Amino acid sequence: MKRLSGEYFNTLDEKGRISFPAKIRGDLPGNSLFVTKALDHCLWLFAPEEWEKVRESIEGKASLFKQNSRLVSRVLCAPAVEVEFDKSGRLLVPPSLREYAGLSKDCVILGLGNYIELWDAAAYKQYMDDNADSLAKAAEELGAIGF
């Protein structure tokens, strides 16, 4: 799979469908994505083979006897659903996931390497505003990686 990248602004229709940019769809290996809850009250979307890696990683490290393992499994794995693109390049976002992420009409689609984030546009702007001061510190920490 090609590395996904880009920041795209699009609208969610009244039926809960969102059009995906041709650039993103063209970089995906198939015609579907797994959609699930993410941290920061957005949604994570993965190509099926990438989702399997994430799911296997979570399950491989999780224990039924550890509260945090059960929590992560319940929040990330349980609500995951595979959704196919329609003929117009739209995905139908399930109502419970739309509600979790607070998706309204205006949305932001972020290509982040091997996954995609879907945000409500106002929530994304607020998140970026709230974290502007943390950006320099985060970049400094990543600076140890080097270019």
C-alpha cells in the first residue's frame, strides 16, 4: 500500500456518507476501509490488511485479566466495521461512530501514512488550537530522530 498523505476538507451528507478524494482512494489497495473509534474523538480508518496488523497487535498484547487491555479492546476493536466505497467514492460512516466523533456536515480527512483520520472540522480546528503550544515540544522530541 502506498503511504497515505494529505489534508482534505469534505462534507458529510444527510445520510452519513462522505466522499473521499480520488488521491486517497487511488492509494488504497481495495475498495473498503475498516472504521473505528480513535483517540482524541476522531475516527481511524484502515485498509483491511493494515487493520489486521493493528488488531493482531492489540490482541497479542492484551490480556482478559487486565482492565486496561479490556478497555482498549472494547473501545478500538469492538466498534470496528468494514465499509465499502460506493460507486461515487463515498463511505457510509455508521451512526454510532459519527456520534462518537461528533461528525457534522464539515469534515477533515487526514492521510497519515498507513491510516486515515476523520474529524469533524470544528473539532479538528479546536484540537489544533488547543495543542498549538505543545507542537514545538512534540517536534523537538521527534527531532531526535533526525532528517
